[in-house]
Amino acid sequence: MTSIPRRGTLLFVLLAVLLGLLAGCGATRALFGPSMASPSWKALTLRAADDANSNSAVAVDVVLVKDQAVLDSLLTMPASKWFASRAELQRTFPEALTVYPYELVPAQTIKLNDKKWGDQKAWAALVFAGYANAGEHRARLLLNASGYVVQLNAQGFVASEPKPGAAQ
């Protein structure tokens, strides 16, 4: 004799199937909000132009942010304030930030691969560049992008995804 599943069990099974289907189509994120993720970048290239930072070295920090409240604060912070308060922020929020610091001289290129950040999870990634002139000098890098080229120019920088087939 077969027993008919109880109503609660049937509801639970239907809910589990529905959540499984939603996870496969990305709708889970819409229902439950964003979550932390590892950067999908295969490469991150930092490239300084010949006249970068008015012919001076430029500090560049790639920052993985693992705390939503810290992220909200950093999204409004100009690079000059970031560099002035970086050590204090790292002491105050040691688990909230992973900082990859670099310094490039004009005409220098640094190519980084995914082994650097592959085991990290974050809410977001930011780049700060320490230019001598005033400005935000901050950019947000999407974690699901294939990679980035950060082009440091004379008075500011641009972070963009590499073009398919382009030499990096």
C-alpha cells in the first residue's frame, strides 16, 4: 500500500525544486540579493603611460572589499583620502579588506594573473591611484568581468575590459 505524502513534505519538495531551478537561472540573486564572489579576471594589467602622473611614479592599490558597510564608505572616498587612511582602515577592519599595493613608474607595465586573487571572495573590487593632482582617481572593477587593463595617464586613469584579440 502506497502512502500519500503529507502536505508539508510535498510543499518542502516543491520549494526545494523551485530553489534549485532558480539557482540555475540566476534568479536566486534577484530574490536574495548579491553575494560575495571571487573575481573572474583572468588577468589584470596595470599600464603607465610615458607621462603618467606628470612623469612621476604613481601608487596603485587594487582593493577587494569584503564588508558592505566598508564598501559604501570607500565608494565615496577619493584616492588621496584612501592613501592617507589606508593603514588605519586595515587596522580597524582587518577582515574587510585585501589590498594589493603597486607602484609604477612612467612607461612601466605590470601583468597580474588570477593566481593572485583566485581564492579571495569580496563584495566588490576598487582601484585607487595616487595622482599628484586633485580628483577621485578611483574606479570600481566588476568581479564578473574577464579581466581589466588599468591605463595610468598623465592626469588620471581608465580601467576597461580588454578587447577580444587585443595584445595586452
